[in-house]
Amino acid sequence: MPTDNSADSVVKHWQEYSDVYDFLEQIRLRPGMWLPGGSLQHLQSILTGYRVALAVHSAHEPFAFWPEEDCITWLHEHYGTSSSLTWAAEIERHTPADSTPVDEFFRLLDHFQRDITRKPASHDTWDRLPGIEYMSNTFVTLFWRRRLLAEAVRQLENRGFRVVHFEAHAWQTERDMHQAVAAALRFPDYYGHNLDALNDCLGDVACFGPYEETAEGVGLVLSLIDYDRFAAASPRAAQIVLDIMADQARRAAVVQRRFFALVHSNDPGIRFEPVGAMPVMWNSAEWADSSRR
């Protein structure tokens, strides 16, 4: 989430944009190219298109600029007003004579970002639905700092989750992965050590519980350390494994069971294709690219 003093304040190719705030930073840098005539309504139309594209492509990204979302609520609090105007119209109405609506938008955007960064997240839902923070936007969450992963695991174990740990740097081949997963989750002897068999057996564990007599707890979490090493050794299998985990996690949720994966990478820039029709996302503390530098 870039800010006015961010190191991300450099012109980028559009394929390098990481999120809506990165996109807005590019508009800030070259407003004449993006907003001919300096129209804030034009910017609102662009962001409406951005939001529609997120929905069309099932991309899960925090987006504050939709009607009734955080931006307009924050604006009403900032101005001390209450109206049915859009955020663009609200800003235009309050733009001082020595500024422009676009300049005022970016000035307010900096304040908005600082405020939402400082605002503590509500944990009411987390307390009622343990693990929901790792299931609401994606079932596969990335971690770069091991400290954050260890803290997440500790909190989940304290909430009653069963966490199964894997050292993915030891997986030099796809078969190594199958052997490790089969042993840790006590797959039956007939396990075929292939991706189709993984899908079947992991689905059994996720949706119906462990094969052996093991306490299930609140839910099952797979913690995978150094997954980037496996992704480098077996990129196709690494992507499919995450897809299987996400797909079975969604099936488990249908039968009211909790199952998801926490994936550690030594590469802070690692990217995966969407899995289970959902993106592989960084955890909330490392969601912004700048927080992994």
C-alpha cells in the first residue's frame, strides 16, 4: 500500500502494479495522462472499472472506493457530514479554492491510508469463527518472515487447531512431497503417490477427518516451510498442490469444517496463479510489497 513517501513512487509498467493503491500512485505521478482535464469523476469511473474487473476475475483484494465502503465512511467522518453523494462529489464539494479536486483526493488519500493502517482490526469475528482470517479471502496464505508464521501457528494452536508442519526444502522431487505428506497425514497404504491420489486422500482428511485416531481439534492447518524451494524444483507440482489444498478447503467449508494452508517463502516476490478459484495472498502484516523489503 504505497504512501506519499513510499519507495514505490516511481513510474511503472501497468503489468507491475501490485494493487489499487499502487495503481493510484501511478495516476498521482502522471495525472495528465490518466485524467485528461483533471476530472475527479473520471478517476471515480476508472476505479469503478477496476472494482468490476476484480469481481469478473474473482480477484480478492481489499477495495475501499466502492459506494458504502471505507473511503466514503472515512470522508464523512473527516468532513463531519452525512450525505448520499459519491466520494468524488463529496471531495469536489469540499475542495478549497487554492487546490483542485484531484490534488485534494491525493492529499486525503495519504491521510486515509495512514488512518486505516493505524486503526486496529476488529477481532470480534475472529473470536467467533477461529481461523476465519485465513479463509475469508484465500485458503492459502503466504508468509515471508518466519516470525510471523510462527506467531500465526501459535495463535491457531491456542485456538484449538491441529497444525501439521512440513519442511518443503527437503522436497527435491514430487515424490519426496508425496512421501512426506502421506506420512504426516497417515494416508492409507494404497495411496498412489501422484497428484490425483493426493487430491482424493487430502479431500478425505479435510472433509471427514484423519485416517487414524488423532484429535481433530477446531480444524486442520498445513504449515509449509521453504515452499519456494519446492516451487523451484517442481514448479508445476508446487502450483497444483496449492490448488488441491485450496479446492479441498472450499469443500471442507461446505460441510462446516476448517482446513487451510500457511505457506512460507524465502522469496518475498514469489507469485502463484490463483488456486481453487481464489488467489494465493500474503498475510495481512506483509500484504503490501513495501513491507517485504
